[in-house]
Amino acid sequence: MSTMPTVIPAQPAQRDSTPPAAPAPLQQRSRRLVRRYGPAVGCYAVLKLVGFAVFMRLVDYSGYYLTKSPRLGGGAHPWDVPASFDGWWYQLIAQFGYDPQLVPITNSPWYTFQENSAAFFPLYPGLMRLVSEITGLGLYGAGMLVAVVASLLAAAGVFAVAERLGGVRAGVIAAGLWAVMPGSGAEWAVYSDSTFVALAAWSCYAVITGRWITAGVLALTAGLSRPTAVTLIAAVGLAALVALFRHRDRVERPLIAMTLAPLGLLGYVGWVGWRMGDWGGYFKLQRGAWLHFFDGGQFTFATMRSIMLGRNDYVFAAPVPDLLAALIILALPILIVLLVRLRPPAVLMVHTLATVAILVCNQQIFSNVSRFLLPAFPLLIPLAIALSRLSRPALVTVLGTCALASGWFAGFAIFELGAP
């Protein structure tokens, strides 16, 4: 009798019961940030890239830059144009620093002082110099890098604020609209506008979410970027007063924000006055050398009248950009009414209305109207909410067309046909 061999069943392979390692906190945070802000920043970047490509192509086709001085956009290559006008001054500051002074002019019908770089605030040229030292890029490349990165941060801030009022889809669209709005040509140029709007948007968001000290620090930093930071300082200050009156937060935090907010602006203006030996020196320089000053809206009214009558009898006339600026001025009451209907937080309303008031009540280069409205991004939120109801194909068509058109009206019409 034969015996059957004993079969020993195979033992199943041992499985590692050790759970997979959890992602590092930094990785988790990075993934959350990408999921939250990625669509808005991506939408902004794509639309901006399309508009910028059209702008540079138009500059190349025109050849206008070859007939201008380097300061006004002239040079051997179209890429000289984004570093023209204010960009020329910022590069000088980044390279040589400041020498604030009031030098009288006696043979000019308009100007009483010689132009001086002290009119331009120090944050952006300081960042240019720092990035240039770290990366080895020239000042032009460093300036463009700072502007582009700041614009992406600004787009994320616009999204964060708009999302609070209209939801995620409206927030993404608002970031896209900021990429194609009439003054957006300055966002990717050697200009300080993107840096300022990034600080303004995130400061407003910090106020909305109750992060008072963050809001104060950001407003302080914005005060080192542009003189129009006064709108943000007023907005943060008033919002802090409202919070104190309604006992919404601990007393010390809003008070700290109110104290911090104006320090950057006051510090720079005070330093310029001290160096000039005249505490009002900064404002005398702006008026006498750059013809920028408060006039209660007289210049805006006179310029609008001239444009409507088909005349060019005003200072700094640039027919095409000025016509666009006039249409923007006429659209402002409509946009403000639509924003008010949303009942936004006080910080947004004050910042927006103050920005519009400074724009309308000051004499400046009229074609700058579109660029000076870049900080008034809350005006885009009602439009973004309305567009959020469109289907995706319709929305792509609208925003894509605006991106193509912005290469002309936000870029070429300003930098080549006008004076940004």
C-alpha cells in the first residue's frame, strides 16, 4: 500500500502592516495651497501670457520703439519697451539709489522743478536690486521677475477676496479679469503695480479674516511701494475702528493694525523731506516736476470735455489711450453701483472708493487712468459673479477674446501710443 506524499500548503506572503509615512507638514500645506489657488493663478497666467504675447508682437510689427529714446521705450529690441517710462527710473534707483533734491527750473511753462527719482517709492527697486544680487540677473531681468511673481501673488489675493463674496468659480474668474483689465499691461513690466496690488489684496483679505496684525504689516509694506497706499491705510484704519466699535475682536489687535499701517508711507515721505530740507518736499516734487497734484477733479473734468469735443488741448494728450480712459471714467459709476449691491466688507468699499476718488480728483497723465485702477480690483467682482453663470465654452470664449484684445488696449495702446 502506497502512501500519498504530504502536501504542505504555501504560506501567504507576509504583508507589511506598517502604514505609509504621512506627508511632511510642508508638503501637505503646499498641496493645499496648490489645490486652493492653482486654478485662479493658472487662469491668470494663461490669459496674461496670451495678452503679453500679442502686445510684444504688436510692438515688433510697429517698430515705433526704434524712434524713441531708451527712457521712452526705444532701443534695439522690442523687449526694451516693457522697461520704458517708469521702468527706466526704477532701474536707475536700483543701480544708483536716491539723491532727493529740489532743483528749480526757470525756462519751462509747466514745470518748476527738475524731475527726481525720489518720486518713486523704494520697495520695488529694492526688490529688483536684491533679486539681481541673488540670481545674477541684470536689473531688467530682475525687475521683470519680481513683477511676474508679484502678479501671481496678486492674482491669488484677488481670488481669495472674490471667493468670499461670490464663491470659488467667481474668484477664479475675477483673477482672470484682473489679467485682462485695461491697465493690466503694467503687470508684466518693470513697474511696481503688481507688487502694490499683491500687498493690497492680501491686506484686505487679512482684514476680512480678522488677521489684524498681518493686515497692518502688509499695509505698512504697501506704503513703501506707492503713494496711493493711502487708500489701503484708510481702509485698514476704518475697518479697525468698526471692529472696535462693534467689539468684534480684541482691542489691541485692531489698534496695532491702525498704528502699523501708515508707518511705511510716512517714513518714506518724511525721509525725502528730511533729505531735501523741506518737510513738504515730496509733494512739491510731485507737483513741480511731475505735474501730479490734487485739484478736486478740475483736470479730469477739463480733459473729459476736450476728449468729447475731439480736442487735444490738454497736457500729456495721447488720443487713443485717452479715449479708452474716458470710457473707463464713464463706466466707473456703473461698476461702483454693482459693487455696492453686493454689500462688501467695509475694507473693500473704502479702498475702492478712495482709489477712484484719488484717480478722479488728481491731475496726472490721463492715459494712466487704466493703470491707476489696477488696485481697485473689487470692481471686478460683480462682473466675475455674472460671468460665473456662463457655461465653460462660453466663458472660455469671453475671457480668451479679452486676453487677445488686452494685448492691444492694455499693452500696445499704453506703452507705444500713450505714456503709462
